[in-house]
Amino acid sequence: MPRNSDVTRNRRPRPGIAVAVLGLAGGLLTVLGGCSPGPGTDLAAPAGPSASAGHAAWPDAIPRTGLTKGMVLPLEAYMETYPESVAIERAVQRLETQCMARYGFTYRPTPPGAFPPPNNDDSNMARRYGIADPAHAAKYGYTIGDENDVPDSGPRLSTAEISVLTGRVALRPNAAKAPSTYRGKSIPADGCQGESVTRVGAAVDTGLPGRLDYESLTKSQADPRVQKVIGAWSDCMKSKGYTVDSPLNAADLAPHSSGEAGSAEITVATADVNCKQKTDLVKVWFSVESAIQRRQVEQNHLALQDVRDRITAAVKASAAVTG
């Protein structure tokens, strides 16, 4: 069961814009799924999940429980949300499937939404300042919980499938360009993936809000008001027998083991959340960071709005593809 202790360790890549951009940039491609052969071929036919996970399993847009209940940071308005990511990836996959069919392949990628991440966007509000939900800590400790299993790696694609799908000879960073044709038919630039991403406008660079989001966390942590409340939290933890300087390091106190959290881990996690509640750490930190982010938004408004507009446009174009 994966551990999810702080804002830098808990982010899990989600399907959608990020994957598409990495592929087109020649970075590491992630293909969750595969192809089955068309008539006249002898390629293996992998299979994937038959349906996306229900929306009930998706992460909340706004925390509904715990010390972060109802908290939303200003930069979240400019981040790609999980439902948006799923909508875009669903359209890209449909177009990829249609494109691959032109070359005799039956493309069957893992449906988007089948393996939801623990967070709705890059802010990871529910655990931004470490774990903050007493009920979750009492049941899962510092782990995410069994509702967020990591998907198995998809089946391998043949060289021909990779070439048509990506326009590259392999699924690795900076792989060489594949031949421009397959069985006499021209392959689109960057393969079916590139063609599909371009059609829905999915290659959106969402790095700006993410970078500012990380900067605000760092700056807020150094603020005297936050340092004071972190000190109070640390003193509280010490009174319970734990020596730790920051909530973002608290998970290191827990015994690491595979599988479900043990009683020792749950004890540490429960003390951690209780001390946050006693010192009002989450509320203070959130207030300080929100003020920092409001200034960031003012200083970068045009660029941030451009990111949001591009994401919105991609979602709208995706809806036209999927209906």
C-alpha cells in the first residue's frame, strides 16, 4: 500500500495532458494498455480493465473531512483537475484507437479513470501539510489506503505498434524516429498519439501553476508565523515521545513495512494529527500560504489565465470527440 506523507512524495502521475506532453517531447512515454492485432498480423493481444472506476472513487475536488475540510488554495483555480484530465485522455484515446485502426491495429488502452490518484490536482490539499484527517490516520496511518492501488504495468507493445502509436522506435527518452510509413501508409508526425493530442489541443504546458504552488509551500514554511506553529507542533509531538522538526517529516517516525499500516504507525499518525489539531497548525499554515498565492496570482495573472483557458478549450474539444 503506497505511503503518502507530504506534498513532494504524494504526487502520482495521472493520465492525460502530462503524459501526452511527455510523449511529444521525446520523454518517457507511459502507455497503459496495448493493441491487439488486425487481420493478417501475428501480434499478441493484451487486455485491460473493461471500464473506468466509478466517480465515487475519484479524489474530492475539495477536502470533505479532516483538518483541511473546505480548504482551497488560490492557485488551484488554474490547475488541471482530475476530471478534466480524464475527459481529455478519454478523447485522446478514442482518436488514438481510430487512428491505430487505420493501420490494422485494435488499440485497447486502459480506460482513464480506472486508477484514480489520491489527489484532485497538484496542490494535494488533503495532505499538503502532512496527514490531516483523524479518521484516516486511525485506520491507515500514513498510507494512502487500499482504495488507491497503483495500476499494473500494461502489456508490451510490438515494435510496429510503438512506431505507429508514437512515431518512435521505442518507449524510452529520446528514442529515434520511427520510419515514416507502415506497410506503405504514412504515419503522422509523432504517431497516432501526436495526431490525437493535437486534435484536442491536449499539449498544454501546466508547469507554471505547479511551480508557483511548490514555491508558495516553501515560502510559507519559512514564514515566522508558520515556524512558530511548527515549533508548537514539534513540542507537542515531543511530549508524546517523538522527536521531529516538521510535519512533512513525520512519516519517517513510523516503522516502514509492506502492506497495511501496523499499530505502531497508526499510533504515530494519530499523535501527529492530534498535535496539528491542538496547535491549529493546518489553519495557520493555510492562511499564510493563501496570502502568498494571492500575490502570485496577481503577479502572474495573464500567464495563469492562459493556462486555464487552454485547459478549458481542450476539455471542450474533448467533449466534441466523445459526445
